[in-house]
Amino acid sequence: MEWRVLSVDELEKLQPYLAQGLRLSKVLDDLENGTFESLLSELHSQTGLTFRDSFLYQISHELYRRLGIADRIEMDQNSTISSASGTA
């Protein structure tokens, strides 16, 4: 097994799936045969979950709403969700 470093951003993107019971060891095994983006796309198609289902999204969305920038952030996250799920 080769070493794989996951960034905090990647771990945050995995959080909704890990919270639903996905094992980190399975993620690491799957990453040996593909990219992180393809893994996210596969997990999304299997579960329907996205970053919007994560704990961090709830907290950050409330913070952005209070700062008055929620609309701009939501547009950025929609493009991230689209690219992760393979849609345009």
C-alpha cells in the first residue's frame, strides 16, 4: 500500500459519508484504484449525499448568512457539487 495524504478539505468532503458509516479504510482502498474526484462521484451516486449534508456546511452556511455572503458562497458550492457529481 502506497502512502496517501488527505487534505483537510478532502476529509471535510468525506465527512457526510463517514458519518453514515463509510469506513475510512474503504476510502483508502478505493483511492488506490482511482482519483479522489471519482471516489466522491461514486459515493454521491450510491448515497445521494453531498457536502450540503455535512456538519461543516450547516455551520459555515449560518456564518456566511450572518456575514451577508451566503448567496455568493452557495453559488460556489453548487459549482463544486456539480463538478463532484460529474454534471455541468
